[in-house]
Amino acid sequence: MYSNTPVKIVEDRYLKWGGIARYVLRYAMDSEKQEKLDEAIAKADLKMILSASVESSGVESDFCHRLLHFRVNWKTLRNEAFDFGSVHIAQKVFATLYKRTRRDLIDFISASHQLSDFAGKRGIFFERLALSMLSQGGSFESRRLTKEGKDYATGGDEDESKLECVGDDDGDVTTDNRAAFEHVKLRPRKTLFFSQDSEVTNGDSDTFLQPASRNFESVDALAKPNELFQVTCARVHPCKQNGLLKALSLLGNPVAPRLYFVVPSDVCEGFRYQDYYTVRGGKVKVVDEKLKKLEQYVIKIDYDYEIRVANDIVEKSINLRVKEGQESSVQSRMSKRPKTATL
């Protein structure tokens, strides 16, 4: 039915809109219809998003439903909730709210940990905030996690012997056993939202790589040469072994890989070493040799740290791919025209 629409454009519309078929397929080439999403994002309001429900109606609801999709637990069909339609929407809405009402957004993220009804939205906004902070670089309070439970603690008495991780001039992580606390220093990196594995393998160490799709398993970001990042608001967040192995493979299977669990302050203190699980949800009995080398750390996010959101980078990345798709479409149509002989 939509055979004249280039696959690249359909894929990018899906990455932008999520599963709204009329905008992904029917209106894929209609620039006026595509602007509807930007209009909705521009009108995004924290109160409107938090109060959204299936019974909502009116103009405000129309804007809200372009941003939020109603999801259910596919196993029970009982756990219902609203979620942003795509990573693109989540990032753009976060950027809009952060610029317009930063204090209200931060207050919601920091104060909503005791409100189970808002756990999903808190998790999404915290993820966007944390990844933006990490990509901007800086020094973050951290703690090493070990399977035996003998974690390196942060803070404490001055005479307590601990490990500090500090960064060298290039932003790489080094250690200093003389220090009484632990920090990890990350270099500033440009953000790339990738949709193809080749974008990761071809990326450099100055790029903070984030999946453009939610289907990417086990990690929320990668950075060369050896860093994996998983953002969570939960004290227990096991990762699937296969997802981690794929992520490590994309980084070229580094010799000393690190997995950073990035958490809010209310979770950091009780966060412990996380086990690896199978695709069926069972605990892995025989851990892959590559994962035995994977060191786990927890990073605490400080809400007072101001950021430059990656909103413009998302737009640039998607627009570039759509332009390529449009050019491909023109070339395809040209190739189907009857050729004329030159005398």
C-alpha cells in the first residue's frame, strides 16, 4: 500500500512517533502532518503529562496523546500506564521541560520516589537527565560493586582506607589507593542516538552512544573504549547476559570493560552487585568469560548539576537520515523512467 515510501523514511518516522501507523506510513512524506509532533512537544507541560489518562479529552488531550502511548503488561494485560511513544519523544519533551521549568522537573524527579503511581514517568525523566549529565562529563560520586558484597564505600571516616577513581587529562579513569573516597571522572562527549550497529562500531571515543530504540537490551548508553551505562531507579536491576555480550561486542570486546549503574541518591546507598539473567528471566548459572571481566560500579546523580540537553543532536541525526531517504526515493523514481537513446 505504501510501496512508494522509502524504507529509511518509514524507519525514521517510527523512531520519532513510535507505533502510530498514520504518521509512520500514511503521512510519512507529509511534512505538514509531521510537524504535528513538534507542535505537541512545544506544548508539553509537566502537569498535563502526569495527569494524562485514557479518559482525557479536548485539545490538550489531543496533544498529549501524540506524546504518550497507553501500554499494558503483555503477560497479565492488567498493568496499564502511559509511556512516551519513543526515545525521540522522551528526549525532546525532557529538553522542553528542562529549559522551561527546570526546577519543577527536578523537584518531581527527586521527590517522587515514594509515589508508586509516578514511578514510570520518574524513571523516564531521570534516565534522560542522567544520560545528559554523563554525556556532558564531569566528576561523579561512585562505588565499586563486587559479587562478594565487599563494595568500596564512598565517604565515611577520614582514617578509613578506600579507593578513589580519578581522571587523567584525557578523561580516562585511573585509580589512587591513597584517597579516602571514590569518584569517576568522565570526559565530555558529543551525543549520537544510533539505530544501526555500524554507527557504534564506527564511532570514536569522543562520542556518547545512545540507542534510538527501546529494543536495545541491557544498556542505555555506551562509550568507547570500555564503558557501558545502565540507568535505573530500582535497587535491583539485573541485566540479560545476551544483551551485555552484544554491547561488549560492539565495543570490540575491550580487555577491561566497565558497567556503570546510574542511580538517584535515594537508591545509591543500598545498591549492590547485580546478577546476570537469561532471556527467559532465569539467573545465569554459567557466566560467560567476557562478563567475568566486566567490573560493576554504581554512580550517584546529583540533581544540582546543570546540563546542556542533547535535544538538537536528536533532531540533526533524524533529519539527516530522512534527507538521505528522500534522495534515495528520487533516485529510485528516476531509475524507473524509460531510458532514451543518445544519437
